[in-house]
Amino acid sequence: SPLARKLCAMPKAELHMHIEGSLEPELIFALAERNGVTLPYPSVDALRDAYAFTDLQSFLDIYYAGASVLLTEQDFYDMTWAYVERAVADHIVHTEIFFDPQTHIARGVPVEVVVNGISRALDDAEARHGLSSRMILCFLRHLSEEDAFATLASAEACFKTVPRLIGVGLDSSEQGNPPEKFARVFARCEALGLRRVAHAGEEGPAQNIRDALDLLHAERIDHGVTAIEDQALLQRLAAEKIALTVCPLSNVKLKVFDDMTAHSLPMLLDAGVAVTLNSDDPAYFGGYLNTNYLAVFEALPLGEETGYLLARNSLEAAFATDEEKARWV
Ligand code: ES4
Ligand code: ZN
């Protein structure tokens, strides 16, 4: 349809995409073979058949198993380059990539190997495709505060030497691991001059969104879809222009909503919140960014002007320089 074509062709930014979640089953098996890693699945099809999630934790278990094939800098380069080609095809002009160093450090992979492999692919993306980007190191919230501090210490040289590595995030299991657990880690990150985001209000209550703002000084909220439980919070998000990086296909696959027609996106938009659309873990949740746009506009009564609003929100909420932003208008 004409609307679908416009949605696909709009220039947009992606602000919530876990690079380990872009590993397609075929690449997981190719890297397992290259590295002599044995997977707990006999075939690509058997792995894909395991992608029947009941909640966030059932996904995370398979996501960490998939990431276990990543060992060398070239592995991280190849994974990132595959995503870059999908991003360019979806008319993404700027992307901010999350990565989970703790899941790699635990397997003996130094954080420098992870950062350099991803960063080198993003350098090539900028040179060959004009795709600008940033990297955001995410702490795994199911691990301890002490582990997060140790990870930050091991990455401090990377933050100084890799210009596109600009911030930190907080991901993994929200239930039982509230923002307050990482208040001191985030205070240290702020003192280091790092940008801050956090997953909050994905499966957890609206209070986690408040706490991510007040205790972590998060500048954007990843997901935030449960904000609709709290009218005062919605007003605050709108007034303070706190962007939400919403991931529609993720939310349906992880059963945050029964189906796309039940998504809280229209209520967030009605409240004037700066919503953006994102793919989260595109290899696991059924598609890349344009597939998310199309699924939303298929299911919900939203028009072309809302499409442009969502894309503009993503460009405005990016941690890009004014010079970069000027190229997009
Ligand atoms: C994630 Cl969907 C989601 N939620 C929380 N943590 C994550 N890590 C990767 N994908
Ligand atoms: Zn996420």
C-alpha cells in the first residue's frame, strides 16, 4: 500500500537493538562450526522452533545460548555487519547498538574484543553507507552490583579510546531486579560523563520507570509500555520529553500484550509521550525495524502523520551531535 511504502522509505533512527539479538539462526550455526562450539540444538530449524516464548525469561535463556558462539573479534564484526545491511535496507540513518559484555566476559572473551569487533563494523558502515551510530554497554540486571562495577572497570579504557561508545544501559530480567540495585553504578557512570538509558516498564510496574529516571538518571526509557498505569507519570514523560524506545513485535512475542491491537502505543501517543519504534532483538522477534512499523500500522488505526512523528521522534531522541542531526532534516 502507499502508506506501507512511505513507512518503509522514511529516514529513521533505531535506538533499541541488542546486537546479540540480531544473530540469525543461520549465522549462529555458521559461527558454532567456525569456533568448534556445540549448541544444544541439532539444526537451524530446531533452534528456530525453540523461539516460542512465554515471557521475557524464556527468551533470555535462548538468547544467551545463541550468544555463546561469539568468541573472536571477527565474530562480532560479522554479526554487526549483517545487522548494518538490514538497517540500511530499512532506511535507518542512525543506530544506537546495545551490547551485553558480561555474557561474553563470563566465557573468557575480553571486553576489548567485543567492543573492537562491533566498532570496526560500525566504522565501515559509516564509510560505505553513511550510517552514523553509537554503542551502549548494557549491564545485566540479574547479575550483582559488584559484577556491574567490575565490568565498568574493565571497559574504562574502551570508553576513553572508542569515540562511538558513549553510554550505558540496563537490561535482562526486570522482575526482582529493580533500578535501585544499580543506582551507585549509574552514579559512577554519570560522573564519568556517560549517557544513560535503562529498560524499565517492560514486564515491571510503572514505578520502575520513575525509579530509572530518579535513581539512575536515565535519559531515555527502553520499553516503558507500562507507563499507562500511571497518569501522572505519563504527564511527566511528556513534559520532560523523555523518549520511550518501544519495541512492538518484542512486546507481542514476549506476551506483554495479547496481540498488537492491545498494545499501549496509542495511549502513550495520546498522552503526548515521545514514542519511538525499535526492533529489540530482530532475529528472535520476527523482524527488523520496518517490519515493526508495518505490524503496528497494520493492527492499529494510525495514519501517515503518526508514522512521520514516530520517525522524527527517533531522530530527535538520538545521542547524536547537532551536526549529525542537521544532515537528517
Ligand atoms: C532484552 Cl527484550 C529484552 N528485555 C530485556 N533485556 C533484554 N536483553 C535482550 N533483549
Ligand atoms: Zn531490549
